[in-house]
Amino acid sequence: MTSKLTTEHLQRRALVYVRQSTPAQVLHHQESKLRQYKLADYARQQGFTEVETIDDDLGRSGSGLVQRPGFQRLVAEVCAGTVGAVFCLEASRLARNGRDWHHLIDLCALVGSLLIDPEGIYDPRLGNDRLLLGLRGSMSEFELNVLRQRSLEAIRQKAQRGEYQFRLPVGFCWSEDGSIELDPDLRVQNAIRLVLEKFAELGSARQVFLWCRVENITLPSIGYRGDRKPQWVIPQKHTILSIIKNPCYAGTYAYGKTESRTVLHNGRAHKSEGHKKALKDCTVLLHDHHPGYISWNDFERNQELLARNAHMNSRMSAQSGRGGKSLLAGKLRCRRCGHMLGVRYLGAERRVVRYQCLNEMKQCITVSGRLPEQAVSAEILQVVQPHAIDAALQANEQLQQQQSGRIRALEMELEQAKYEARLACRRYEAVDPDNRLVASELENRWNAALMHVRRLEDDLDKAKNQSTAVPTAERDQLLWLADNLAVIWHAPSTDSRIRQRIVDILIHEIVTDVDEEMNEVVLVIHWTGGRHSEIRVPRHKSGQNSRQTPLHAIDIIRQMSASYPDIEIALTLNRLRIRTGTGETWNEARIRSVRSYHNIPCFHADESMQGTVLNQDAAAKKLGVSATLIRRLIEFKVLPATQIVPGAPWRIQAADLSCASVVQAVQKLRKRQSLERDVDTLPLAGLFERE
């Protein structure tokens, strides 16, 4: 027994502290762990009868940035005054930072506990021992910093050359010469390209995820146990996002995409890792480092699209439409405060669209959605119409590629399944037939592989039949679609996501304001190419709504009411395909209601004019011919006639029916003779322009 280790110390307990920094050291550095556990035997040799081993901190760093329950327990035991000595292999096992180390020394000096390692016994109450312990703690802390700095700098230099090897995402592998290359499995390559192509087509990671679920598309997945053989599973949404967001698929070597952060909590430093950094802030970013599945421009475009799809992350940035009834969702920006305009759906069926500023401090503007959307739609159709034919042809080609993508994925999956079936067959044939325990299991696996092949063959045949059953558009049909683009755009059956996607491609944003004096909504369209155009849309006045009677219908009623009864006006409006404000056809009662609201006088037959002005049927009855013959006379300009508005009934003067030219033409038509050769010689001067 030494002079430092007294009987008083031996009557207390001895604590043996065991720690290793990482889980990898716990698994692979067994000798170091055994040396620490043997300190318990060394404590008994020194004369301690009660020895306790604290190994709660195996796999935890001693830098002071992570919680160490074992060290906290050690400190608590020392404070209780029941510990005679603390045994450790070296100072670095107890602490790698000065704060914890000096705190433990102060506590041991206060209660009279010793610090013992295989090299000696130290009493913190003695000046020389305290100085030596302080130096050893400082050297341990400095050693940790040096080792960390050396390791990080070596890794950084190797990463700057693009040679540092880390775990690659699915679809890539390290070659023998240390370069990154595409996975040699063509099925894996096709699956990755299929996800990226579908995202470029659909514009949404969620839509790609739903499409994979509907079509039962499986994607490769690599576990974290070191086995690089991919497992084909039904994808989750994070699987799709991991492919779209990883710059490795764009041929870019990226190192240092995450960082560790240290925060103070309850007076102690806590370190957390895995915090993602912006791509521009990566430690190393090398473009065109290896073959990729897409270009870097396509990758950046995908990231911008994902950012726009993240709704409500920012009230200042533009966003993409999500398939609602609103056409301009995420595109309208308030001119007064710069915030985006949000969408509200009102009404019993949530069909009324209103846009309002998202500024929480004040509500700048609120506009109705119907008239601005109609105005922007007209601008878009005017821009797209010259290129509609080319777009239709490209859409037809894209449709054929979509149909072949599903078939290609099934063909590769079937080829993989056939290989696995052949492999199972060879394993079954290689086993000894007398070993029934093994042979029966291999036979079951072979049967399962054959059933999987048969199921995939059925799915492939079904997909091919569906592909041939879906008719591809012919060129004449595409030309018709291009000519009738406006009809297709406004058709209720057209998916709103398609319209929103077209708006997202063509328009960057629309700066919106309200001109209170003119009572107009001002829309400044910022097109994607950099050009700008301004349109003004009148706002509804007080009491007006979207179901009001069209103005041109009111003008026609006002012009015809003095000369025609209400039933004739209704027939004229229906003939012109003009509907009421509620979208219904016209009848006599509705004409009467409009006249009454706008104070339009009704038609009164003038007895002095009765019989002098005839319609088409009355003129035919007077001449004793059909109404069709009267129509032909008007078309050949033989019989003068007028219309108040196009589509209204013809007005014919009764005196014109007795003209020689009209009588002569009627006789010719009755004899089934043509009028074309004589029409220029008929005396028509001044007849057709008569009012």
C-alpha cells in the first residue's frame, strides 16, 4: 500500500470507468475494451473489496458534445463521498475536454478520492499531482483536436480531387480504378430514368409516386448493411424525392452536403449531425465528374419546380398550381406589398374563386377570379395558337413514349425474374435428391420463382393489350385539335392541372393591382421569355355579378324591340347562340323581364305601317311561293331586304314584291331555271340599300 492509498480509501468503493468513442470501436477494437475491463482485477489487487464497473458510455464520444449517462453517474457517486478511487486506462477515457476533466478533479479533491491508472496513483489534493493531472487533460483535449483536424483535412483534400469514396445512391457504383460509373444492371438504370422522365412530365414528386403505385412500378433500394444488391420494392414518396434531389444523378460529385451543429442546453453543449446544407454551400461540388442520368440544367430545373411545389413555405415566392379550380394559383403577385395572392373558394359548391393578398399585416387587394382568368386565357391562346400544331404532334409522340415506358419496365423485370428462376432451377438440380430437407426447400423456391415469372408475363401481355387498345391520334385529328384549341381549353372535361402546367411554363408571374378610379384590375404579365404585357379587366360594379345578362344581348333586344315582338327577339338570340346570364336559352318571358329591368319599350304594331313591311313568311304567302324561294331571291339580291342585326328576321317592303325584276325572277324559279346568268342584267340599282 502506498502513502497515497490509505485504509480510508480502501474502505470505500472503487469505480472502473470504461468508454470507447464510436460503435465501430466497440465492435472491432476488442483488445482496448478488454484492457479497460481488466482494471477491475487491478483494483482488487490494490486492496479494494467493492469494485463497480461503469460501462454505460460505450460508443459515446468524450468531447463533451454528447450526453454521457455513465460519466454523470460517476460524478454523482464521487459527490456522494462513497468513492475511494476512480480507475481508468488513461485520462482520455474520462474526458476529452477541459471542462469535464477539471470539474472531476475538483470534486475528487473535495471529497478525497483518488485517480488511478496503470501508470500511477494521483491525489488531486496534492499540488504536483494536480498539476500533472491538469497537463494530461489538456494534452488529451489537444490530441483529439489534432487527430480530428488531420483526418478532416485529409478527407477534404481527397474529396477535392473527387477520389474520396462514400456510399453512392442506387444506380451508381465504384469501379476498380476508384471512379464512379453507372450501375451495370440495365433494369436499375431504366428505373432511375423512368422516375426522372415522369417527374419532368408530371411536374410533381407526389404525382410520380401515385403513378408508380397505380402502375405497380417497383424501384431499386439499397440497405445500410453493406450489401450493394438492390431490393425491388414499391416506392415511398421519400424514395422519389431522394432520386430527384440527389446531384449525383446529374453527374456531379458532392461532398459535405450535411453539417453538425452545437447548441447550449441547460448549460451544456449538445452536438447534432445530419443537418442539410444548401447545394451551393457544399464542401466540394464537382460538375461533370462522372456519367449521369440527366444534365445539370435539368437538375436545377427540377429543384426550382420542387421549391415552387412547396406551398406556404414563403408568402413572397411564386408557387405552382395544385389542380384546383383556379387557373392562376401561385402566379399573382401584389403590386403594393410584393406578397403573393392566395386563393379562396367560396359558395356552396366552392366554385367561386377569389384571390387575396397574403400579407398578414394588411389586406392590400382582393379580386374576383373569373374575369382575370378569362383575360389571361385569351392572352395565352393568342400566344400558343401559332405553335399549336407542333405542340400537338409532340404531345402525340410523348403519349407513345409513356405507353412504351411501362412496357419497358415490365420487360426488364420479367428478364430479371427469368434469370432468378433459372438460378433456382440450377440450385435444385445440384442438390442431392436424397437430402429431402434441402431439396424440398429449393423446390419451393423454384416454384415461387416460376409463379413470379408467370405473373409478370400476364402483366406484360395486359400492358401490351392496353397499349394497342389506346388509339394514337392521327395527324388530321391533331390538326383539328390545334384549330379548336380554345374549345379544348375551356371544355369542362379538360384537367385543370394541364391548364395550370401550361400557365406555369409560359408565365413567370403576374403583377396585380386595382385601379380604383377606373374600377379595373391591372394585370402585368411577366412572360417566361422576359417580355411583359399589360391588360386591364373591368371590375363588377356594386350589385353586379357574373350571372348578369351579356351586354351585346341587351343591345340586340334594344334594337329589335321597336320592330319585333318578344318571341321573334328570343328566336333571334337563340339562333345567334347567345345565352342568358345563367346560361339558359331565351323565351318570351325572359325577354320581357330584361326589357322591364332596362326600361326598353315593347313592340306595338303601327296600323299605318301594317301590310307595308313584311317578313319572309308573309312575303312568300303574298307571292304564292315557298319561304325558301324568297330566301334565294334575297341571296341573289333580286329582292331587297334588310336585317336590324345579323340573324334577325328579314324586313321586306311590300311594294318591292311587284317589281318587274322580282316577278321575272319568280317565274324563272318556278320553271326551274337558273338565275346566275341573268342576275347582273336585272335592274337592282338602289333596291338593296333601301332602309
